[in-house]
Amino acid sequence: MNSFERTVAFIKGGKFDRPPVHPIIMRFAAKYANVPYSRFCQDYTAKCSAAIKCADDFDLDWVTVMSDPYAEASAFGLKVEYPYDDLPKHSEYVLRTQNDFDNLKCPKISEHARMATRVKEVETFHKQVKDTKFIVGWVEGMLAEYTDLRGMSDAFFDLYDDCARVKRACDIFFELAASFATAQIKAGAHCIGIGDAACSQIGPEQYHEIFFPYEKKLVEHIHSCGAMAKIHICGNISGILNGLIKTGADIIDIDYMVTAVPQEVKNLLPNQVFSGCADPVSVLQNGKPETIREKVREEYKNAGGRMIVSAGCEVTPETSLENFKAFCECAKTFKVPSSKYEN
């Protein structure tokens, strides 16, 4: 059973030999492959090479285009700087005046380097790993994009002061996300991740009223294109986890501070799973191998066996190879189920 087969069987409730291992590795992968992070973000050959090297060396079950949230934002006009070996950063926001909102248009993917490069990343993965690894593309969620272009403080004030304007902008962001997802699926992505981190910083009422409909519609669009969907929202999503399940996403990422998994796992649909959720700092980076193994087993058990092995969020570049190996190899020690989701 290869990694792609394992992941699909695990999600769909088929027979599998062990849970899939899907850690989010961006800076870790760049460091391991000796690639400066500025190049990792902008050079699709470097990113794909680093991701595949990590997948091969640590027996990971996926490869992903993840690196930073600025592909779409750059296309909307956000000026982004790429320090040599550090995270990208931006200068001033794009949506500052009413005129900026009035001029907001959906960009064309082919006309913007970061978006066109992402499609090339998926194409490269498809050529090099095809259906042996689970290939995951990525788009930004609506609130994530709004905060990237507007700034988080002003964005949250807008939710109260001018929600109609927020929705008009999000309609444009959705149009781009849907077309961007389609392009990546056509290039060979098996799944599209939706990153909407800012949703953990608003109340459940605002999430369900404004952003849940966009996420559900985007998941449905991804499914209609023949791919799976994954939702990643950093932070404590306990208050909106039931809503995330109702989007229909196949994979729902769980950050380490989320406490609602034991209560919500019963609400998962037959073809849905969680992914997470060991603390990437206190457990993976600063813990000992045996502590890491114990924590992964605990989280897997709390989810009734319906948890892809991953950290709560990105694996830090300071994580030792010894700890990362212990984390990745842990899934191999789990009992192989004799029936659906038995553990």
C-alpha cells in the first residue's frame, strides 16, 4: 500500500495498514534540504525537491505546496518582501480606502508569478510522485485573504461597521479561490487545502453567518472538480468545529489547543477525518521521543482512530531530526484495524 492509497483508504473508511502521516513542514523542509526560505517560497523546483526529499527520507504520506499565505495577496497587489532565509513580510495593506475596494477585481492566475508558480508546483509533484503520494494544493480562505489585504484590526472593525463591504470583497476572493483550486486540480492535486486562520479569532456567530457559507461552497466546488478538500484554521476552533464538519471537508485540521475533538468526532461524516494535533513546540520541538510517541497515541485515541498523524500546526525548523523521526515513525506502531476505524 503506497502513501496515496493509504491516505484515501483512511479517509474513506477502507482498509489501511497504518494511519497516514501528514506533518506540515515548510521551514523544516527548507532547512532539511538546505534551501534558503526565500527560494523555497518562490522557486517551485526548490520547494518540490525539498518536499519530496522529506517525504522520501521520513516516509511521509503527502507532499504539499504550503509555504506562506501571499500567493493570492500578491496578485491583488500586496507588496511582499522575501528576506534571504526568513519568512516573507509585507509593507502596507492594499485595501485602505473606499476607492481601493471599488477597484478590487479578480486577477488572472496566469498573469501573476506566485499563483502561476503554485500550479507549476502541483504539476511537478504530479510528474515526480503521481499517485504514490497524496498531493495537496492550497488556496486562502475568505477571511484570511481579507485580513491579508486589509489588516486584522481594520478587518475585524469592518465586520461590525460595514459587513456588506466585507461580503462584496469576499465574493471576489471566492471567485479567485474557486478558479485557483480548479487550476491546481487540473494540474494533478488530489486535495485542496483551504487556509482561513483568522476565523479562530472571531466569534462563532460571525463565522457561521458570514464565512461558513463561503467555505461550504468552496468545498462543494472542489468536490465537483473531483478532488478532496482540507480546511486548516490555526488556533482554538473548538467553538466552530461543528461548523467546519458541516462544510463537508474531507480533512479538518486540529490545532493543539482544541479541546472539542472527543465531543465532535461522533459528528464526522463517514468520509471525514481530523488531522493533528500534537503541540509543535512543547511536544515535537522540546519533548523527548517517548513523550512524542505517547502524545500522538493519545490524540489518535481521543479521535477514535479518525485522526491523520500530524502536528497541531507547522513543525518548527528547530525540531531535531531525532524528534521528527520519532513522530513520523509512531504511526507504524499503531494497531492495524480489522474493521472500519477500530483502534
